[in-house]
Amino acid sequence: MVFSIGRVCVKLAGRDAGKKCVVVDIIDERTVLIDGQTRRKNCNVLHLDPTKLVLDIDKAASSEVIAAAFEKEGLIVSASTNSKKPSDRPKKSKTVKNIAKSEKK
């Protein structure tokens, strides 16, 4: 099997497409658990492109261990994949409809 625990892959589909990840656990023959520059989640193997690089990690390793292994290989991992705080999100601009409704009142 090409996908083994510790195999570094490139995500091909979805929101995290083009980012590098590592196989943390094998769920079944078509699904693996990934983590790294992507969000930690189950992923179909058809959405992954395996590379030659294999990291030395244990099964179900934590995100901190994976981040350390990525840094050891010279790969960059973002500090957090959490969403932005409401104050950091861009505000919706007022549309012409909303402005017209507010003027009628």
C-alpha cells in the first residue's frame, strides 16, 4: 500500500488543495486521517498525491508532534487552523437595497 503512517502527501481537492499533509492513521482502504498544513480530518485517498518523503511519527500522533516533524524536515506548518475571531472577519458592506430600506423608515 502506498499510503502508510507518516507518508507526506499533497492534497488535490477541496479547501486545502495544494497544501502538504501527513497520513496519521489509516481508517480503511480508501480513507486516511491527515494532518499538517491542512485541517486534521478524514480524507479519501483519491484526493491525495503521495510524495517520497516519510516522517517518523506514531499512529494517531498529536498535531504538536506532527508540527515538530514538519519543521524538522524544513516544511512550514501554520500555528493554528482555527477560524478568525468575529472582530477580525471582514464586515459586510451595505448594499443599495439595504440603504434604500433604511431611508424609507
